[in-house]
Amino acid sequence: MGMFSDLKKIDQEAQVEAKKKASHSPINKKSDIDKPTKNEKLDAEKIVVKLPQQSIARVKEIRVTLPIPTDLLSFLDQMERDIFVRRSAKFRSKQRLTKNSVARAWLALLRQLQVNINNIEDEADLEQRLKKALDEFHIV
């Protein structure tokens, strides 16, 4: 039961955070945020926020600590700065692209790859297999 109570607590904290963010946004209306009724169970996986002209379902994000070498962190920092500098003001105002955005995009791409995961020896072997999968990936 401890795991479910932890999930419920995380979900409640996420809802409070979403309400705080919504209260500072230009779309601060009670109808903009779906609130569950008393009879509905809270969905621990999704928070739904309705925006004007469209509805976006956002999957709940969990913070993950990822130890990486300093050279990879420097690479992510540089990539974040390069993306910012190369975006016009029109696109900068839509969504801030951060190191987390870059990491999520890479993970989404990784999900699409067909990687041979049988008998991987070590991290270097995994990296080689990922390179091979990228080489074989066909862009449509």
C-alpha cells in the first residue's frame, strides 16, 4: 500500500504545481483545468490542461537524476545555447528549449530505434549498437 500512497501523494503534488502554474498563466480561468469529480478516481499518469483552441494531454513527468560526465554536460549546455541563439524571437516566445528538452527528444528518438539488446557486454558495446541502429534508421 505504501507505493500507491506515494503515487497518490506525487499526483496531488503535481496537481498543486499545475494549479500554481495555471494561476500565473494568461489562461487563468476555472474552466481551463479539468478537475475530477468526487466519483472519479485520479489518474496518476496524466494531467490534462485545456488551452484555448486546443486540448493537450501531458504525461506526468518524473524527475530523474542522471549522472553524466562533465564533457557531456558541457555538450548539452552548448547545444541549449546554440538552439536559443539560432531561434528567431517568434519561436523563442513559444517554448523554451532546455537541456531537458534535448534529452527528452533523444530518448524519444531512441525509442524508435531497433537496437539489438541481446548479450550487451558493457556501455561501450551498447554505444556501438546504438550507432549501428542509427546508421540503419531510415528517415522517411
